[in-house]
Amino acid sequence: MADSDCIVIGGGIVGAAMAYGLARRGRAVTMLDQDDEAFRASRANFALVWVQSKGLGRPEYAAWSRRSAMLWPELAAELKQVTGIDTGHRRPGGVAPALSEDELAGKVAALRQIKREAGNQPFEFEVLERPALDRLLPGLGPKVVGGTYCPLDGDTNSLRSLRALHVGVAKHGGRYRTGQTVTAIRGLAGGGARVETAAGETFAAPKVVIAAGLGNKVLGAMAGLEVPVRPVQGQVIVTEKAAPLLDLPTINVRQTDEGGFMLGASEAEVGFDTGTDPAVLGLIARRNLDTFPFLGGLKVVRTWAGLRVMTPDGFPIYDQSKSHPGVFVVTGHSGVTTAAAHAFDLAGWIDEGGIPAQMKALSTERFHAAPAG
């Protein structure tokens, strides 16, 4: 009765990475996506592939982020070969500058704690005082006292990366169907599900991956999965193009491969509001002008607000439905960073039957665990 080996619900960076990973393994994949009224985190993010601050309190996520950063060059090269699209990925290392000794001490304490929690697993970072930072980042302002550096950090062009994944799915024989708002996910005897959409179409497959960002809360419930995601707004400033200056990204400022500078970041609990706030943009500008005063000489060409897909503890969710075997949920706010691990590792696990025990710490069970003591 199935018309695909796997259905992926969601056409953003998470869904596209999963669909690409399954399609490259020779599976017949159908990717279902909404129209452009959907919230599109994949088109409004900062495009970092970031390791150094990921996983405090959850060493499994620190290792997962590191694993994906290590795989990203392979993914970028493969996508270039398959699609001809350059994702713009680079991994020169990344810096988190600090504007006070207290801020630097807080960053260092967090990274040392992540390293302790990692145990025997590798976790690379360096603490850089101002002279060492000047050798990496030209144009720093006098308020910068130092920073932290991780050699695995980098960035990409998120729009080209998303496009390359979509083209890659098609090159491997996958189907992409837009305008498909899912209205029901009904389990099939023997596993998998039938997916019904508001367009009046029905799709069926032995494997279904729910990877629709903020839509995962409603979609997960259709398959007996509790997916507690909520929107957390972030705003971004983009400048005019300039001559190449920053050879590596920082946590709040990066020069894109096209020449413009992106400035972030902010966090606001404002529901599904994607409107920009001049007061918040002003705070972003002031912080980054203190870090790089030369930015004051560039014109701002656009600003935007996007919605992160945030879980209660900030870590991703990977799980299989107990009531609908063969239906999986994949969600999290760092879809760019984890794209390579999704395409190569997670897609392979799902294709082979399930998510391994080593990833149990990132399942939905953690939200129902009894408190210690």
C-alpha cells in the first residue's frame, strides 16, 4: 500500500537533511512541505556550524554537535559533486569575544564544565587573551578583553545549503510536494503510517519522519508523540557588502561569503511574532559596535526576525513513536549545525530500523523522568 519507502514531513534544513540522507541510501523518499506561510527557521538563521557552546549539562549533545561539525566538509563536498551547488561551508574555527573580565570568566567556566562532562570524549577549546585575539580578528574595539576559540566552529550559506539538499533529494530520485499541510497521521498494520493532507492527498510509507520545526508539536501528537517545542525569536542585522575582512566567524558577527556582515543575536519569548523591534536591534548594534567599531561605517541593508524551534531544555529531540512504530520525530533549534549528522548518521539509523540507545538521552523520555531523590 506504500507509495514511498519514507515520507519526510517538513522541507526546511532538518527535513531536507533527513530526506537527502535517506535518498542517498537509495530509498524512495517523498518530502511534504507547507506553503510559504509556514514559519521558516531555515531561511532566517545565523548559519553558524557551532560547537564550542553546545551541550552544557548534556554531554551527548556536545558530542553530537562535534560529530556533525566534523562531517560538514564531507557533506558540503558531496552536495557540490551531486548538485553543482557550493554551500559556502567553511571551518576556520570560531571565536566568542568577551567585553568584560566577568563575561570572559563565565564563558570559560561553561566550556570547562562541558569538557568535564565530556569525560573521555574530545572537546577542543582555547582561552585567548587580547593579544592572541588581535591576531585572529582585525578591528577589535578597546572593550574586548579576550575570548574563547574552538577550531571546529565555522559557518555556511544557509540558503544555498538548503537549496543543495533539495536538489540532492531530487537527483537521488526523491519527490518534493509543496502546499501539503498534514491533517492526519494514521498508523499502518506492520508499521509506518498513512499521511493525509489538507490538499486532499494521501501518502503512505513504512517510515515517516516528522521534521517540521514548530509544526512538530501538533504533528507529533497525531502519532502519539509529545513534542514540546515553542518559538523563541531572534533578530538579525545585515550590512552592505564590504571587502573581505573577517576570516573566521564569531558568535555574534560573521562576514558572509557574499561580503555582507550579519549581526546578532537576541532571544525573546514573544510567541509567533516575526516582527522586528527597533529597541532590540539597537542593543544588537551597540554590542557589536563595541566588538567591531568598523561596523559603524557600513550601511544596514535589511533586518529580520526568525523563530527558533526550542525545546524546554534547549536540546534536540530524536524519538520513535510507541503507538505508531516506524514514525519518528526529529527536531531542534540548531538544524544547520546538526545537518551533516542528520544526513549521514540519523538517516542511516532510521533507515536501518531505529534510533540507537546511545541517543536515548535526547528522546522524549527525558521530559517524563522522575526527579532524583
